[in-house]
Amino acid sequence: MKITSVSAVYPNYNNTPPSWRTHLWQIVVRVETDTGQVGWGYGGGGKAAVEVVNGHFSEILVGRSVNSTADISDIWDFLYRESIPYGRKGIAIMALSGVDLALYDTLGKAEGKPVAILLDGTTEGRMRCYATGPDTDWYAELGFTAQKMPHLWTGDESIATAVGSAEHARSVLGNDAEVMFDVYMSWDSDIAIRMADAMGHLGIHWFEDILTPDDLQELGTLRSKIRPINTAGGEHEFTAHGFADIASARAYDIWQPDITWCGGITAGQRIVEMAKAAKVAVVPHRGGEPWGLHLIAASECEDFAEVVMGTRAAAGDAMWSGAPEPKSGYIEIGDAPGFGVSPNELLL
């Protein structure tokens, strides 16, 4: 089958994460083919990425064949090369991610197979998931046994706040629970060491995004200073080329590519292979979304999927119909072709 159109829209969101403002959140990509198949993908980069897809990418993709995963890999390399003058990282790769996912969805539908089956022929359909957000008691009610909590440094009082939050999570979720912190680049190395000392009795699994993605050498040095707590990061890195720099610096114990930002399934597979060679774990950022779930199920990623829950009373946009929901701390993909989801037309 051949591509007949590629297009992207920025949904009419009612709710977006404050850090992304209202115009930089996720885009929806649609691919149509001459066989009538329609595939959907999710990318990043907001309204700027929409321009990349609808302008440059759509012009050069019409007429390309999509009959195998090898064809999708070739298209990925083609788009990467063509966008090098303004791409390599950031918005261009976020746009490419959405196209890549839409192509996988298209191929899966054409072959009547879930994307995970396309990738390796087998699936590990059920996996443990963790809740991201501050509402520990609610997560416990829902059956989660793992939580990642946000924590921004605001001064020395932040140490007591973090310890208190971790102690509460441990008491509510249980001794075998996994407890993690996402500090979103608000700490420095000294703070991380102080936090590790203060929480040494709590069995913290990881500290995430301690420093910026430009501080790889310092992150590599920091790893040994906070053990047994792991360092995690990579959601703000792009493609296997970027993760090669992470590997060289030995920057993280746990890599966290975001499949809708780093280059889609194609880049995700390459990053997982690189992680195997580097002997590090991969836990995709927002891995509980359909795109991440299929990669986790079909690869050597950790069976540990992030579900961004927020708080009990928080409003959200139901962007995708058919997306798997966590149950009692686990989540699984279905057997529908492609990614098994469709966009909410009311938001498009």
C-alpha cells in the first residue's frame, strides 16, 4: 500500500499540563493509504510540530510504500535526513514521532495485528504500572503498588517534605511498593546527595531528571554517590543518536525515552537495543499510553508502565478511545489491530 496523505492537527484541549502551556502539547497525526487504511499517531511539539507535518513531511511522504516494518524504518531515516537542517532534536523529532506511530498503526490495521505482534510476534500483554502524581491515598484505593511523586526544590524545607511524602507512600502502598521521585531538573548534585542520605531508610527506587539533559558528565559522576537509589532520565532526549551520548557518559541507571517525542517506535526500538549493550534498564516515559505499552510488551523494556494519574479531582481530556486502563496496579494491551485506539473526534 502507498501513502496518499499525511496530516496533523492540534486538538482542542480543555486541559494541558501547565509546563507545556496551551499550544505546545501533543499533536494527532493521520496517515491515509490507497487501500483505505487510516492510521493514527501521537506526537509532541504542539502547533509548531503541526506545521512540520503538514508542510514538509506531507509533501515528501505521499507515494511512499508502507508494506513492512522495514519500510517504516526506511521512512524514519528518510525524514530524519530531510529534516537535519532544522531538526535532529526537539520539535522536528516530536513531529516525526507522530508520523512513525501513525505508520505503525496503519500497518497493524492492514495486517490485522497489534503493533506489538508486528514488532516481534509475541506479546507480554500484562505488566505492572505505577501512578505518577501526588495523590497517594487515591492510588492505593485503585490498587497501585508503585508511585512516582513530583518534587521541586524550594529550599531546605524541601528535604523534610520529600521524606514525609516518601514515608507516607511507603506506609500506604506497602513495604514491597516502588517509590520514586520526579524532580524535573530542580535539584543539583549536592541536593541529590542530601536527599539520598535523608531517605536512605525508605528504599527509594529512583530520582528522575535531577539535572538538565545537558549535564550528562555530572550525572555520570553522581550515579555512584547516591546508590542504591538509581538515577533516571531521558524523556528530554531524542533518537538513538542522543541516547548514544547518554550511554557514553553513563549518565543514568534507567533510561526513559518518551515514544511520542524521541522518534516513535522506530527510535524506541533502537534505543532499547542500545540500552542492552549498555546494560541499563529502559522504562519509557508515559509508557502506560498505548504507544509505550506496545513497545514494552514486545521488547526488553522493564515491565513497568507509567500512568500519569494526577489527582482524584483533576480534570483531563479523553483524547483516545479504546486506550487501556490500569486495574489493580496492572495494565495490558488488547488484541485490536494497530494500537487499538482512535481519537476523540470532539477534540479534533
